[in-house]
Amino acid sequence: MKRILLSYNTTDLVNTGFFILLSIAMLIWQDASPLWPLFIGVNLAVLVAIGILARFAELRGAVWNLLHGFYMMLCIPIAFKEMYFLVPAIHPVDFDAALIAIDRILFGTDVTVWLKGWSHPLLTEILQMAYASYYLLPLILAVDFYRKKRVRAFKTVFLFVILGFYLSYFGYVSVPAIGPRFTQHEFEQKDVDLPGVLLTPYLRDYTNTGESIPPGTEFPAAKVQRDVFPSGHTQITLLVIFLAFRFRARARWFLGVTGSLLIIATVYLRYHYVIDLFAGALFAWMTVELGILLDDWWTRWKLRQVSRQSFALRQSGTQE
């Protein structure tokens, strides 16, 4: 077992820890979903796959290293869907009223309502496209570093992004909310009230489907994912921009501009309250600090284990 653990990088460690937590939560809150045995089975499969990929990447070279690098992107949707069932089971109270009150204290108005006076179909189209690029931006950055064989930067992207997602999920459990598109606006009238040009309706359907409310869903406010506080879009995008400029990625200006538009879109398109963005920025900072600490701790632990093994081998050789 220790030999397998020594092949784990810090992102493997984070994924392993979080999927163990998910499995424990599913066992405790079994009423959250009748599919809980399936979810636990999937989680166990993920844990086994992490061990296999980590070990094979260490022993068998390029293809396995590629799979080991990018498998993390599959963990996010699995965990996100499980959180859909767990959040209302663990904390079945929405905090939208409190978030609205905070925004009103800070700005003296409902910001998404005020922004209606600045809306324009072309602007809506641009921002909806930027919002839809959320999962694409970390992938662009990772591919940029992978192609240049910048191993440290590549691993840091996945560590911070994966850790950032999982930290945001703790926020969803602590402060469940559904956002201003349901509480301050008529959700069903969004295409009429905030129209785009061409792709906006399709991109909205894509986003809504990912949040468990595909077109035709009845009572969408009751069924949508509670994933407003913090703004994960803001948190992860800030991490991507930070890493892009920190490691001077070739795509850094594209990521910076697109990411900035994405963050603006979170409020303009009525997915988030402004306080969610502040929380997203705070969670991004927490992700960086915790990521550095975890990576340093795990690296030192592995070095100690390797040193002990080397010492034991030398002692064994001396005795012989």
C-alpha cells in the first residue's frame, strides 16, 4: 500500500480524500438518493483507478502519464452530481434571503435588477459565451503547459483547480442558495427578458442541464443545484488567471480577458449575487494557501519514506 501511495502526487491525494468523504457522506445520508449504493460503487471505482493510474504512470511512461494528468477532469462532474443530492440532505435550508440582504447593504440595490438597464443582446451573447467557457479555461491552461513539457506548472494547475472545486462544495453545503435568476427574476422569462443574438438560448440550456434542470423541467427552482455561494465560476477562473500569469502561459492574455468577462457574466446573467463573487475570491486565496501547504507536506512525507527505505536497504546490505 505504501508503495502505491509513494506514486501519488498531491492531486491524487486530494481526490482520494474527497471521494472517501463523499462515500462516508452517502452512507450517513442514505435518504439523499435511492442511488446511494451506485454512487458508493462509482466512488470506489474512482479510488481504484487513481491507484492504478498513479502506479502505471510511474512505471510505464508517456501514455499513462497523459491519462494520469487528465483523469482529474472526470472526477469533477462525478463529485458535482453527488453534491446535488447531498447538499439539500445535509443542509435543507436556502440562504438566498440573507445573500440578497447583504448585497442590498453593500450596494443599496439589487445589482442584477440594476444591470437590466445596461443589458443589450450583443453583450448578453458575448457574456453567455464567456460563461460557457468555464470548464474549458482550466483545460486550455493545462494543455498549454503539457505541450511545453512544463511539468511543475501542469501539476499545479490540476492541484489548484481540483482543490478549488472541492473547497467550493463545502461552501455549497454551508450556504445553500439558488441565485437571483430564481429569486429576483422570472426564470421562465429569461430568454425574453435578457435575450441574446444566436447561441444564448442553447448555451443557457447547456448550463441548466448541467445543473439538473434540462428544458421542460417542472418547478426548476426546487430541483436546481444549490451551488451559488461561493461563486465557483469566480473562484476557479481567478485561479486559472493567477496560474496563467504566474507561470507565463502563452494563452495568459486570452485566459485573462475571457476569464474577466466570465466573472462579470456571473452577475449580469443572474446566476450569482455579488457577495458570491467576493466569497469566490476568498475561496481562491484559500485554495492557493492550502494547496501550497498540502503539496509541501506530501512532498516531504514521500521524501522521508524514500529515505527510510534507502536506509533500510543499506543496513540490509551491510549486514549481509
